[in-house]
Amino acid sequence: MGANGRLHWGRKARLVKAKRAEARLVALAALRQYGCFDGVTPRVYDVYWYYARGAEPDEDNVLSRCKALLDGCADALGVNDRFWHLGQIHRVKVGTRDALAGRVELVFVNRNS
């Protein structure tokens, strides 16, 4: 759901809530599986955006689509995401039948900012 999309506010709110909850669950699973961030709060993140069709997505649209995902990750970590900083946006074109098409990854990196 892009920033330029025109949805009824009620439908949009349900979609955002669902994406945030999904991101929280995925982040919690990663934290349990890998034991990441023991005693450390991440501050910098990179975005990997895999797209299959059309032109490379605009940077501002990529970020707006990641808002609910970032909020879900912050919920899982129990932190306020206002202290996080964007490192880089990687836009990767893949084939339309590629399993990565439409995938977004938030990667928290160990970089000072």
C-alpha cells in the first residue's frame, strides 16, 4: 500500500495494523532464533526493496511503505523508533516469477550514526 494509494481510511487502518502485527511477529521470531541485540539497541537500518515491475520505486515511497514495518520491529524490541536512522535503501529489480518479488527486508546494521 503506497503513499499515493487511495483507500478508504478504515480499510487502510486495518491493513496498516495487520502489517505492523506481522512485522512484530517476524521480528520476535528472529530475535528468538538468532538472539540478536542482547543488551544493544539498534540505531541504523537499511531497506532492501525487491521489485519486479515498472520503474525503480522512489525513495520516499519506499520509506512510506516501511512505516508499519518499522513500527512493528520497534514493538518487538520494546524501543521507540524515533532514534533509528536510515542507512541505505537498496532497490533490487527481480523477475516477475522470482520468489523475492514484492519482498521488503529491514536490516539493522552495526554502524554508528
